[in-house]
Amino acid sequence: MRFARSKSMSANLANGRPTTKGGAPAFIPVTLESSVIRLEPMRIGHAPVFWEAARGAHEEIFRWFPWSMRTADDFTRYVERVLAEEEKGLSVAFATVMRESGQVVGSTRFMNIDATNRHVEIGSTWIVPAWQRTAANTEAKYLMLGRHLSLGDACEWNSRPMR
């Protein structure tokens, strides 16, 4: 994942977050695509789509999540929480979409962003059971790692449960 980074970005900080000289956030989410998937920046409108995608399998999918994911309202709170982190510059989340069908099959994100030290963690990933152990997650990680590492930044791959 490549975050747009202005050449004018330096040690400019606003509320502890790096900014460009013009004051814009230094990290801006973009859509990433492969031949298999599209990673779309998460928006509040994804909440009901996530709920429908995970419905009936939420116990299996979210067993390791540190908060409840059992109702449509839980999914709305989840997206709101993630977007609040994004607003603070702490994470950038994506909806994972199958390109051929347009079906949303999960989500993943950059989290624990440390812009000062140019470090980010990839994690908080979930995929609906029908698409687990397919190219969906592999492609998502490939896109995210490739774009981020192209900046020469450090990245932590998190595969441990979120407890």
C-alpha cells in the first residue's frame, strides 16, 4: 500500500501527526488492485455490506476479535471505531472486494501507524469462510506489503490473535 507522501513532508507535525507543508495529512489511503481483488478504502457505507457478508459466520470469523461482532450495530460500531483511528492517523482500513464479482469478502488494515518512525503493522484481517484459504488474503497482503515497502518503510506482519 502506498500512502501519498509529498516531497514537502518533513518534520511538520500537527497534533503529533506528520503533515505536508500545506497541512494535509501525510498518509492518504488509496485503492489497490490486483487481477483477483480490489482493496477499497473503508467507508461507513461498508458497515451493512460487511454485516451481510459475514452474517451466519460471525462466530467463526470474529472469534479472536476483542469486541463483539454479532449484530448489524456491532458492524457499524466497528467501522466507526476504525474510521476514528484513521482520522487520528493510527490506521488505514480497506474493504476486500473480489474483482470479478464485486463481492465484499472481508477487511484488512494498516494499523499502529508510527509515521515518525516510518513503521506500520498489517493486521485486523477477516475474510468470510467461503474465501478463506484462497487468493483473496494472499493478494491483499501482497498489495499492501508491496506498496508500503516500496517506500523503504518498516512493516510488521501480525498473524497472532487480537486478544
